[in-house]
Amino acid sequence: MIRIGALVSGGGSNLQAIIDACKDGRIDGEVVAVISNNSRAYGLQRAKDQGIATYHLSSVTHPDEEELDKAMVEILKGHDVELVCLAGYMKKRGPTFIKAFANKVLNIHPALLPKYGGKGFYGRNVHRAVVEAREPRSGATVHLIDEQYDHGPILAQVEIDVKDEDTPDSLAARILIQEHMIYPKVVSMIASGEIDLDDFDTSKWTPIYLDPA
Ligand code: GRF
């Protein structure tokens, strides 16, 4: 069973999708710790409701970024976490964190990276930009993190059509359904060894394209 840690900033519906998949056996794993930079994040409540250990760590509790990274690593390692899932986590982590979990930190982004990612492309902004550009397709991407926003190697994507009548909100809602499919699926493939992150070589990797839910 793979031991999963998660970082959340908001509602935590992707965290819930991962917790549910662990509980019903789709993921051979367990979410053992959840950290948020936002003490009022509903994602923390979701974790508490399942008896999962929760922590609030932020630039308020740790003004020095390096110290914050160290504190987060200490908590996650203390729970023997093997895989970290960023699930609507709005902050970037630094080299200390990334080195401690090299190739073991996943993120989900609600667009087809490398387009519509990076600084400023979060939440509704992503979908507004896609709709305004009249993109025919959008979707969700699960990728490994590096030190830039939405930048590390892409593990998997799912695509859907953007409809003429789509608004940023309607598109966000349809993509969120796909996020709740693709994120647990990728975690399950890591847990089963189908995706081998212990031996991950970006130059030999080709992203997986999943059918929409
Ligand atoms: C999702 O759209 C995710 O792709 C993005 O932030 C949103 C988080 O939603 N990174 P939730 O907190 O998982 O409900």
C-alpha cells in the first residue's frame, strides 16, 4: 500500500476523489497526512472527517520558505509518505521540498499543459483564457512538479471538447469531473507499478492519454 500525503489550499474535491479511490480499492494506497497553507480550507475538514492527520503550515507559521519546506518534509517523512499529491495547492515549493521527494510529487492542472499553465493560470483564469481563445479542446493534466508552476514532466492527460456555449464556469465544472477520474487513475497506476517513478526518465517517457469519464 502506497502512503500518500496531500497538500491542499481549498475545497479539496480532488483530495476527496483520491481518498474515495483508496477506500474502495481502486488505489492500493492510503492518504495518511494532509497539509494546507489555509487553516480554513475545506480540504482539511474532508481529511479530518476520514480520521486523516491534518496540518496547517504556511508563510504565517513559517515566514522563511526554506524552513517551511523543511517543516513540511519532516511531517510527511514522519508519516512515511512515499507519494505527495498537490490537490488544488496554490503555492510553489522550493528545492528542499522537491529534492526530498524527487519525482514523487504530483500536481493536477485543469488544462492541457504546456498551454494555459504557469503563473497567473489558476482557478477560473485558466478556463477564461481557454474560452476567450476559442480553443476547440481543453482538459486536465497530471504532472510531476519542479520549481516552476505547472512545468514538470506530464504523466497523463484527458481531453474534452470546448463547446461554443461554454462559459469559464461550465468548462471548469466539466473538467473537474475529468480531474476526479484522471487523478485517482494516475495514482493507482503509480501504486501498482504501472508507472514507475523510482526509475523515472523524462527523456524516455511518453504521456498517457486517458479517455474522458
Ligand atoms: C482543480 O481545478 C485543480 O486542477 C486546480 O485547482 C482546483 C482544485 O479543486 N489545481 P479542488 O480543491 O480539488 O476541489
